Amino acid sequence: MAKYIFVAGGVMSGIGKGVATASIGRILKSKGFGVTAIKIDPYINVDAGTMNPIEHGEVFVTEDGLECDQDIGNYERFLEENIYTDNYMTTGKVYQTVINRERNLEYNGRCVEVVPDIPNEVIATIKRAGKKVKADFVLIEIGGTVGEYQNMLFLEAARMLKISHPKDVLFILVSYMPVPAIIGEMKTKPTQYAVRTLNSAGIQPDMILARSVLALDEPRKRKLSISSNVLPEDIISAPDVTSIYEVPINFEKENLGNRILKKFGLKARASDLKKWENFVKIIKNSPEPVEIGIVGKYFESGKFTLTDSYISVLEAVKHACFAQHRKPKITWISAEEFEKNPATLKKLKNFDGIIVPGGFGNRGIEGKIKAIGYCRKNKIPFLGLCLGMQLSVIEFARNVCGLKDATSAEFKENSDNMVIDVMEDQKMLLEEKRYGGTMRLGSYSCELKPKTISLKAYGTPEITERHRHRYELNNSYRSILEKKGMVIAGVNPQKDLVEIIEIRDHPFFVATQFHPEFKSRPLNPHPLFKEFIKAAIKK
Ligand code: GLN
């Protein structure tokens, strides 16, 4: 029987609950247990695919093609395991399942109610996800903050699971302790209230992870312990870190793993975090920078620059840089800037490498195309991802092949040169406005051509990569593109879709229709990112 650990958040969002959950998983895995992690998002969207990345952050894609929250990416990176569809739940998805089952008469004619039928469905999904991978521990992160109306049914599911399996369920509260500048002291009161709120949902936390800018000191630990009914040794200090990859190590210093085992009545075990510790040592001892520019459009939010929309790209760059013992220095460049003032393109010269990541819709595309052209002509190492690949083809078609009106069906309804076109099986879906979960999603295979940078990077001609797109390179333009120096480096053999393009006589110009960033792991960086960073260092 698996053990279930629920992780809920107190005080406010954005304090690293996902990384905390992933880190707990890493620790338990390093003690030799089988671990899986589930994310619950309390909104009505059935999946994350229909959400604006500026608002919600990156849409992560699993091997089996689910569009989900970026925290699933954290789990995959920290656990070094693939996570599948059952490990992601939203309110919309749970209700949809229950309603479908009701329509199929699966409730045998009885009245189907919000409670207990919705929490029961949540519990069934959690159990199924654990069973599927034979996990010893199933971590369940409940999105949002305790006290919100939205996540109540999920807390209710957690409470109900505890009643039926009292020895197999643990509750961890990740909460925030502010240090207001005017007071100059860490305050525990908001967390005390968060514990009370959790209590009012019928849940007593077994442990508290105390997030703050600073480490938690003894007086405040004591205070929190008394007010929240949690032993001082079960209140784990979780101060801000320079790298998220330090978190499992910091938690282990506080003996988190064995405290969890003890609560479940299991014997203490040593953890093997040696490789992870070495990795963190490299992060801390790699002062020489590699300057990477990311030309995108999903990071401007009022006066703030948010980078969550591109988190897997960012992490993949980091992994590849650390593998070369270099410090990643990343600059976010607004594509629209190049449209307003093309003279600013010159600044791209200051970077060792440029990435144009994925995206949707018209905004900023002409700026991105200009940036791509600049990298091509000035031999700046370039990596294009999904939309970045499509725009690379458009740029090349316009400026090298002379097809001035080359474009994508995503941007324009009519053009004589639709070099990027809508995929055949997508046409009907778009006409019927069936947008949710219908793109080309998840893992597909790709065959690499000899004598390409890509083949050299992967070291094998047969690969699989994850996708999320509706448009593709129009095969009728392949020969003209190739004639002019574009290399079709990777093709999906089943449907003859172009998956990778390269440009001849360029130190590194590689663009992929898929999203390699989803498969990069801290201790096992993605081969294309690795080659890209090597080329950037050479520059
Ligand atoms: N908008 C493009 C498409 O749907 C690219 C998608 C992406 O970058 N993920 O094909």
C-alpha cells in the first residue's frame, strides 16, 4: 500500500510549493523508494492548454500528450522520471469525468453529489496514479492557497483519504513567513492563521515547510510549534536559495526525509544525494558566464519581467551550461522591440547564443523573424524551438529563396507562399473551433539525417521528442529550401513531417518543430541544448 503525502500552501502563492514537492520526492527517491508526484490545479479549465502563459506560466507537455502545469516539469526534472496524464487534475477535468460517468449510468441511478462523489473521484485518480508506477510514495500538491474557495473539494478529498487510511496519509503545509522591512523581524502570524484555516477544513498539518527570505530561528520555530500543534523538529526551515536545485540538500540538512519516514512508522534510511550535491557544487563554482538571449513575448507583465512562461527552456539552458562548468547568463529580449526599432538588432551581437522559443499568434513574429535573420547572417549560434523553427523557415524563404510573401497559415489566411501550413488533420478541428487538447501533442519519433549537427548531438539516428503545435513545414517547399542551403536534418517517418532544420555553413543554426526543453534533466542535459551551449562558448 502506497503512502500519500499531501502538500498544501499557506499565506500566498508563488512561494515554491512545486519545487518543495519535487524536492521531497527527490529525497525519498534518494532513499531507495519509488516516488511519483501529482499536481492538482483548482480551476475549471480541463487542462492548462487553453491558458495564457503570461497569466499561468509555461504549458508543460507530458510524453503521453497532456498539456499541464509547469510544476509537472519540476517533478520530472527533480525525480528524473516521466510523469503521465493521471498525475494531473483540474476541477474541470474531475467534474468532466464524473459527469461523463453519470451520463453512462455508472452510478446505478443514484443521486450524484458534489460531496462525496467529487472527492471520491479525486481519491480514485490519486490511487490509480500511484498504482500505475507501483509507487511507495505518492506526493500530491494541491494548487492555490488554503482558505480559497476553489481548492476546498481537493482538501476534502485529502481529509477523506486520511479517514480511510489513517496511517498512510501525511499533510505538509508550505507556508510563508514575511520579514517586513519596517519591522525587521520574521513574522509567523500569517502562517499561524494558515494552519487554523487548514484545521477548519478538518486537516492538521504534520509538518510545516517555513519559506522565507531567511532561515527560521529557534524562537520563531518554538512560537509556531506551540500555536500550530506541530513539533519543532517537524518545522523545516526553507530560506530563499540562489538555485532551486539546492532545495533537496537543504531539506535533508534538516532531516526532512527521515522525519517523514518516522511519521509513517518506517525505519530511517540514509539518502544518496551524491550526484545531486556534485551538481550543486558545479552551480556554485562556475563563475565564467555564457551570455544567452531569449527573444520572446510572454514575459512582460506591467512593470515586472516574468520568466515562468519559458521555464523549461530556461532550465534546459542552465543544465547545458552547468555541464560545461559555465554560468548561464540569460537576457530576456522583447521581439516587439525589433519591430519598433530595427537598429536595436545590433545588440544581438553581444550574445554568445540566441534562442527563439515557442509561441502562438501574430504578436511579435516580425521582430522574431528579424532576429533570426540577424543570427543567420552574422553566424550567431541559434536555437529555434517550435514557433522558432517555423519562423526560421519563413525568414529563409523570404530572404534567401526570394519568396517575399512567405508566411504561415497561422498568421495570414491567404498567401501564395504558405511555407508553414496547417496540418491536414487539424483543419476540421479549427473549423469546428475544437481547440482544447487537440494539437499534435506528446511524443513522436524522428529520424535524423547523416552529417547533421543534430545527429552528432544525439549520437543516434532514432529519437523521440515532445510536440505541441498545429502547423508544420509545407513539404512542397522542401526542395527549394534545400537547394538554397537549408538542411532537413530530422523527419517524422510515419507522416513525413519535417522535425528539424539546420542551415549549412553556419557554426550552429538548429531549429526544431518539437520542444526539446521538456526532456532536459539537471544531471542529463538535452543533447541539442548541450551542442548549442558548446557552440556558444566557442563563439
Ligand atoms: N503556433 C505554432 C503552431 O501551433 C507553434 C506552436 C509552439 O511554438 N508550441 O504550430
